[in-house]
Amino acid sequence: MSTTRFRPHYAVPPGAILEEWLQERGVSREELVLRLRRSVRTTNGMLQGRVALRQPTAVALARITGIESPFWTNAERRFRRRAARLRLVP
């Protein structure tokens, strides 16, 4: 039996997951900015995957969302790894 590893041809930033969480709960980006205590630019960059989600932000997100901080840091790590791999694909 051969095993094939799943290697998606896309990378989902943790901000996309957070964006979905916000929409489901009716929380605006402005409210997120206030709760995170980050700038609009930093928050928008994180949501779009341009700004890396660091541990202090993961802790703040855990407080805001109820989703533990390792989820956010692992999602960031997977996103960065996949994005780097995809840049190497011809």
C-alpha cells in the first residue's frame, strides 16, 4: 500500500480563519483592532497574511476568540511553510 502525503497547492493565512470567525460572530475589523490593541495596518496585514502572527498576538486572540494560542501559532507556522514551498514550485 502506498502512502501519499497531502500537499495542498495553496496556503491559508491564519487571518483568513480569524476573518471567518469574525463574520460568524458579527465582529467588525474595527472591534478586532480595539480588542487586539494593534494598529489598523498591523491587524489588516495579519488578516491578509502579510504580517506574521506572533506569540503575543496569539495570546490576545485566545483571549478574544476562546481558541487556544497554540492553534494560532501552529496555523501561522503551517501557512509560512506552505507559502515558502509554493514560491519554489515552477
